[in-house]
Amino acid sequence: LKEKHKILHRLLQNSTSPVDL
Amino acid sequence: PESADLRALAKHLYESYLKSFPLTKAKARAILSGKNSDNAPFVIHDMRSLMEGEQFVNCRQIPTQEHRPVMGALHPPPDEAELRFLHSCQFRSAEAVSEVTEFAKSIPGFVNLDLNDQVTLLKYAMIEVLFIMMAALMNKDGTLISYGQIFMTREFLKSFRKPFGEMMEPKFEFSIKFNLLELDDSDMALFLSVIILSGDRPGLLNVKPVEDIQETLLRSLELQLKMNHPDSPQLFAKVLQKMTDLRQLVSDHVQSIQLLKQTEIDMCLHPLLQEIMRDLY
């Protein structure tokens, strides 16, 4: 599931730094 | 002592809600009711006003009238303006997904769940949460966009070419009914948390810890509504009922998006939204 949802996964793992959307 | 804990939970979630979301319901209602007269939104009600306002869509600060560039002969054809607007809606939605994710992480216990389950919970709750938050920005005549700086009329949205013109109407109908419950931001913070921590989402690996967190959130929501709305004893039941309507609204929306992919070959969905919608229902 994590593999299919890489961006969502990254958002979950990143604490405060803005994620490049 | 238990109710003190439940109140503390409500307070914590309200605070993180305020931190996570740039436009609260309170601010949106003030703008919609015209109480913010020095901060009236730019109104988009036809193709001309769309072309005038489109460069400010998703701007956090719209330049004042005298600083806006003059619209000249370099205008895009109306069709392109419509499509570009739909694209910027997608970018705002993707940004909202990251705001909801930050909020979810602040729900006590959420980050301790299995990472796969965190993904599942967010995937299935995301559009439901976005629609609930969108209701705060809507009234029967239209909706605020761009952090409350633009008001787009319902009639104009309806006039978009098929199938886009039909896609917003069910959201307006849902929002008008939902807004009758008159939840405020502190109620919303708890309601959104309850939606996110749903133990019946397909594919959850460990259901029990999710249900345990939701149980506490539900008790906190029940107490919150009793204290905040003493004149509406049935409010808790009515709010929970909305969760069923919401699932139907989302499943219809996902179906429309899937149809769009077949008919609108130029329409490419933002990768984050693709992740969320893939195999959703």
C-alpha cells in the first residue's frame, strides 16, 4: 500500500518541511 | 475526571485544526455574510470575471484593484481559462490533502498506528473530509475559493461545459443541509477526527486500535456537542447520520472522475489525487 501511495506516504513521514506537491 | 480528559482532547484538536487549516469556518462565514466589508471577495460569475480573476486563483493575497494588471488582447480563449481553472482547483486540493494529513498526525494515537493503516485511513477519509470542509465555504449561491478571496457563483459553476457543470451541484445540496447543523470550528475539529479514525475502511491491518481511538473521539464529540449546543439534544445523532450521506457523495464523485478520465483525454489528474482516488470505491 505504501508503494502505491508514495506522496501520501511522504506527507505522513515528513514532520514539518513542506512537501513538493 | 473522564470528561476533563475528553474536554482536553477537544481543546487539543481545535488548536491543531486552527494550525493546520488556513481558512476556518468562522472566517469563511464572516466573509460570506459580508461582515468583512473591507475584505469583500472578488466575485467570479461569468467567463469575463473568470478571465479577470483567474490569475489570482490560489493566491493568498489578491492585489488591490489599482495594482491589478490591465486585461488586454492577450486573453486566453474561454475554454482554456475554464480548463486552467480546473487545474488550479486540483492544485489547491492537493495542498488541502497535505493540510488534512498534518491535522491527522495531531490526533492522539494516529502516528502510532501501523504506517499502512495510516495511509488507508487517510486515503478513505480524505475526500469526505475535504467535502465537509468545503461546506463551510459554501452557501446556496456559491462558494469561496482561494483562501476566501474569491467567491464563485453556483450558477456560473453550473454553466461549465459537461460534465464539469454537473459535478458541483450535489456538493451544494449536501452543504446546504450540513450547514443547517451549525457546527463551529471546534465541533468540526472533532467531527473530522472521527471521520479519519473509521475502523471499517477496507484493508486495515489492525482494526482494534483504530476503533479504540475513534471511540474516545466519539465520546469527546458527544460531550462537545452537548456543551456547545445545549438546545439541540439530537445533534450528535444528526452529525453521525451525515457520515452515511457523505460516503454516498464521495462514491458518486469518484465515479464522475473515473468517467472524466474516459471522456476528457486532456484532463490529467494531480498525482497525489490519483493516488487517493485509485481503487477507492
